[in-house]
Amino acid sequence: MPDVHLLVLIHGMWGNPSHLGYANKIIHEVKGEVEDGDVKLEVLVAETNKDESTYDGIDWGGERVAEEIRQKTADLEKEGRMVTRFSVTGYSLGGLVARYAIGVLHQSKFFETVQPVNFNTLATPHIGIPKFPSTFSSISSFLGPKLLSRSGEQFFCVDKWSPRGRPLVEVLADPDRIFYQALILFPNIRIYANAINDLTVPYVTSSISAEDPFADYEKNGIKIDFHEEYKHVIKSYSALPLSLATPKESQSWFKTVRNMRAPLPPRFQAEFPLNLAVYTLLPILFPAFICLALIRLSFQSHQSRGRVRHLEAQSTRERLVHIIGQLETELESAAVDLYDDPAGTPIITSSIPGADPAGETSPEPTKEIEKKSQSKPPPYQPLLTPGQLQCIENLNKIPQLKKERAFFAGVRNSHAMIICRDPKMFKQHLEGQDVLRHWADHFEL
């Protein structure tokens, strides 16, 4: 019986396993019937962290998925099938959950017997949700942590996950922590980002970049070449001088009105002249929708906070946050002892992976990063914090990291398209299958 290459698929916020149905279908089409050196692909679509449970935070989601992986591995072993290779692909929030889960697995020595192979993310906010110089972004940054419970706090980097008060997103990107150390074990790390029109996860955070060259692509003269085989995947891009850029032709007022669409999902949009009727009802529909959404989000956030308190009270297994807290307390005590007795014995560092080197504190952003964060960004560029810039610097130091960019023009929000999240309800989501086939073709079995 061939050994097993276990691939774990993890969905995003408010998600469920059905959102990864098309990804599961394509990877089975491309790699499912292939046996490479007596290794057979087995796909696990994570189920324990779905729907309202996604409010509970990256950490609790990661703990759940890690336990699901261990259980699946044990079940396969009972069938006489040994898991010898491991890969994970996360969509949106699922990418951050994946980065946490592999840290949990690494802490439990999982990778001493199982070889990590592929780590992939699609439209994942690797540095959290950045703030932009706009009113909408300011409102989102204010309401997000309150309405999305623990996950919202971690998305917007206002949590104090580490005992030293650092956000979890920053801890995940710290080279001295076990999450980063687990990530670099994977020889194939490839991330996919939407170059344009992703209103949920902006390009800079999904591509781990300090600047967005596509923010004003119709005017800034950027030249884009696409893969012939994967029409929505960018092969290469380069900026042109503004003098050579060709501005977009302006439409007449009648064409503008005729082509107007209400800010509604595609299935609820109407053609001219019904679109005008929809616009006349927006003053009634929009406030009603906002009120209902706020009520529902507030209720689910309240439920999530209660659920997290219960989980923390009932948890019998030591979590990584507790281990890290113990390490930091030991280091602080050792530093005090050294200060009181400079001639005393040397500080003993902990043998647990992920500990800070002796005598060191949490990494501080470099002066160059602080200078960048204080400078005024150009239009359409994010207002990144020193911590987010440090995350970008640390993650981009990973030599095997590869970045792919998807380009979906003429859509309101491309976030769901990159994963073909719901092609039955939204036909245009099928355009993302080129991205998924690129992912499957570059998946090492």
C-alpha cells in the first residue's frame, strides 16, 4: 500500500468546506490518480473551524485544525496507510490558520516523522488588514475588531496575543518563533494574491508587499503579461513611464448611467432601465441592510467571545500561547537575576523551539522601517505600521517564497473568484479555475 501525501485545505472567514469544493475537485483531477514513488494523495478539507467558529481567532482555529490533522493521520495509520508527506493550502483567513497550525504541529514533533512539502495560500492577509487613507478604511478599522470578535482583533492587529503585548500576526512572522520556523521547513512556499479588485484582502497583505503597483493600473503605465495557459495569472509585469501610459477613454454620460450597477451581488443586479429603479430604492434598502448586518455581526461576536472564554476555561492541553508566555517570564526573571548579580551564572536558554534568544527582547522595527511608516504614502497606498513592515521584511527573507498574482478585471470584488468559492450561485467565480489549475500543476506530490 503506498504511503500518503496528506494535503489539508482550510477555508476562510464565515467559510465552510463547500467553499473549497472546486479546489478539491481540481487537485484530484491533476494529482489524484498520480502515484509518485509509491506516494498517494489524500485530501483533508478541514471541517472543525467553520461558519460562526471562524470568529474565535486564528489561534483557536489553528488549534482545531492541528487536532483534526493529528486525528486524520491516526485514522489513516489504523488503515495501514502511513502519512509520510504533508502539504497545506489556506484561503483567506485559512492561510493564517494554516501558519498557526503548522506551528502547533512542529511543537508536537509532527515533522520529525512527516516531511513538509507544499505551503500555499490564496488571498490571505499575511500582515493583517492594513489601513488606507480613506473614510471607509477608518470605519472598518474601528468596527472590525468589535464586530468580528477575536478574529477581528487579530485581523486588524489590535490584539495583545503575546504576553509582551504583541499582535499574533507579528508573532507569526517572527523568525525566533516556532510558527516561522515551521514555515521555512516547507521547500515549496507559494502565495497567490489578487492584483486588483479584492475589496476584502488588499494586494499588499496577500502578496506581502509594502507597495501596490496595481492600485492605479489603468493610469500608471504598468505593463502586464499573462500566462498563455493560465489566462488570469500574471506572468510578469513592469512599470512604464507615465508619458507612455494610455489613459482610459472616458464614456458619455448616457453610457455611464446605462452601465451603472448597484453595489449588490451579481444575482441581484439589474440591467437598464431597472438599474435606475434599484438606485431609487437604495436610500431605503441600504440602511436596512446595514442595520441587519450590524445586529447579526454583534450577536455572533458576542457568542464567539463567550465560546472562547469557555474554551480557555475547559482547555486541558497546554497551548502555544501559554508556552510562549512561560518562556518570556523565564527570560524576564533571568534578566532581573543578572541585573541583581552581574557576576552570577550565565542565563540558561530554554530548549523549547520558538523561544527568544537569551537576553533579547521582542524584535523592534529598524529605524529604516520606522522612517518608512512615518512618511506620507502616495495615493491608493496603505498606511502600514512598523510592525506590519517588519512582518513584510521577515517573510520576504524566506528564500523559497514565490508569489503569484491573479488579475480579474471588470468585477466588483475578486476575493471569492480566486478560489472559485461558489460557482453554482455566481457563474463568474468559475474564472478562478485558471488560478487553481496553476496551483495544482505546481503542487509537488
